Amino acid sequence: MVRQLKRPWLIQRCELGEGQLKYDYKGSSEFEVGDQAKSLKRIFAEGIYFESLRVDVGCWSVGVFVLAGKGFPFAEYQPYLQQLANDELNLQELSYFDSAIKARLGMHPRFIHIRGTNVWFDFQNDVLWTLTEDKQRVLVSVLEGIKNKWAEKK
């Protein structure tokens, strides 16, 4: 089955810490209807896969550690990550992804306070990402924990 990607519009900012994935409250109703859980269920059903992609900022190249279900077109999603890194996508709410990358490079980001955001979740396309391989490993572990907890409830 060929997956048709949607142009990102709803990017959930998340904080990964203390063994939990916490969603940043956005204030927009689109983030309040439970679509994140539906997306995670689709990812879990396909099996968790991850890959490393790159985005360019000025003369630097930054690793982006992406997680999705089996068969996700990682290479086709990379241009969206690049657009997010360049702050070129019009989103429902700001992602602060560009600011996080600049802060990681030691540059002065446009938004200084990114509220602990270290994971981003495009739940319309069933894909999450972070900026370090360590966070990716923790993210996989946390998602496996969520998957197991949901399986126990059945």
C-alpha cells in the first residue's frame, strides 16, 4: 500500500522526560479530539520503525531522528522537515522546530523559550521526531510502554 502524505498542518509539540511523553497544551480544538491516540494506534499496528534524516540550516546539517510505522516514506517526508526547519510551513500552531534547531546549533533562536519541547508529532501523517539519537531511543521505549499498557487494558 502506498501511503499518501498530507502537508503538515497539526504538529503536536511534546516533552519527553521522566519516562513520559507529555503533550504541550495548544489551545486549539484540533489538538483536543484524541487524534494523537488514533495515530499512535496506527503506528503500533504497523510496527515501530525509525530512521535518521538531515535538515540544513545555513552551512550546517542537523540530524533529525524520525519514528513512524513500517512502510512510512521517510525520504518523502524529509522535505517537510526541511520546510519546518526553515519555518516555511504555515501550521495551525507554531512548532518551534526551527528555534530548537537553532538553539542546538548555538545560534540565537527566534523564540528563546520553547517550553521543553524535544519531540514533535505530526499525528495526521503518523510520524514523530526529535533532534538527538538518545531521545529517539527513549521515545521508542516510552512508546513501547504505551503500547504494552494499552494491550493490558484490552
